[in-house]
Amino acid sequence: MYMAVSNKFCLVTGASSGIGKNIAYEMANRGWKVIAIARRSDKLEELAKHLGEDKLIPLVCDVSNFDQVKEASAELMNRELYPSLFFLNAGDGDEEDDTGLDREFHKRIFEVNYFGAISWVSQWIPVLKEKGGGTFVGTSSLQSFVAMPGATAYGSSKSALNYSFRSLDAMYHKNNIRFALVYPGPVDTAMLKTDTPLPGTWKPEKAARYIVKKVLKGSTRIKFPPRWVLLTGIGKRLPDRVFRMK
């Protein structure tokens, strides 16, 4: 069953590069008007130039800054631009070393990966209730299922997002507001910090097509690439000692 939408406006955070940029292209090509959110105005201007002003509305906003999210949301509402579909894709994948736990580092990661999504939800739930519903799509990670060295902040932020979206979906389902989660494995973007390509890694274009296709069909749990979904399932069953650093 296809997801019901009240209009053809969608909002994409992290739209300047990687998966977010390609989601913007994919949605625009499907006839949606895309509100593209990113920190860098030059990247948004470049995206708008390629897609055209009739398909894309660029809006500079740092999702880790709640005041900016409130201001951006208020601007959209004042312009009577009401997305029914939110791709909350912006993320920070920086890793940690074993020299000690840095609280400020954890706070920065959570401000982007967790609060960077929840802030938009907080601003738009009342609007979606009034408008008859909508869908929030949060970008999590397969890594949220397996505790890996160097990913304490990243994995925790994504795990928090998982629980939050599942709980919100249970709470607001009656209002026709859905909360979907995307669990990418390796995708060839700047966030993939490996010296050599991992087998089974997807290109961001392929990932975006898959996400959009699944979301528009109503899927709420979207995992890929298949090889890494399988490996994650195995990893969840292994004892913790397997992942300990030497």
C-alpha cells in the first residue's frame, strides 16, 4: 500500500552531499517540490542551479542549532510551505580513539544525529496533526545494532534515534503521522572512513533510489546493503569479546 500524502512538498536535511543530495534529486525527478536544508549556502545554490527553482527551495540551517531549526520552520510556515514528508538525513560520523572519553565530542555528535532530527519533529508534529498527517524518515545506521570500537558516540546517537522514532510512531499513529527509520550500511560518502572500499558498498545514488522507493511504498524499516544486513544480523549474536580492541 502506498503512503498517503497531503501534498507534494518534502524536506531533506543534509542535502548538500551524499545520500541527502541524491534524495533531493530523486524526489524532484518524481515530481516533488524539495525544501533542501544544509549549512553551506554555496552547495545549496549549486543544487538549486542543477534542479531549477521550480523544483527546489534552498534553506540554510545548521540542524544542530535548535534556534536555527525553529527559525527555518517558522519561515516555511510563514511562506505557507508545509512538507508532508521529512527526510531527516543530516549526520556526523566522526570516530573516537582510546585516549579517553570526550564529553563534548559526544554532545556534538548527539546534537546532529539525534537532536538534529528531533528538533524538526518537535516543530512540525502540531502542524501535521492539523493537516491530517505526514511522515518523518530518520537516517539511523546498521551500526546501531552492533557495538563497535570507536563508535561510542555515533552508535549511541543512532540507537537513541531508533528508540525515539519507534516510540513516536506508536504515539502518533492515530494521527496518521508515521516515523520511518533507514539503516544504511557502507555507502560511498565522506562519512565512510576506510582506506580501501568495503565489499558490497553502495553508491549514494543507489542508496537514495532505494530509500525513496521504499518510503513511498510505505516501508518504515529500511535496511541495506543486503550483505551488510546479513553480517549485522550475525554480529548481533556474537559475544562482545569478539569486537574488543587488541
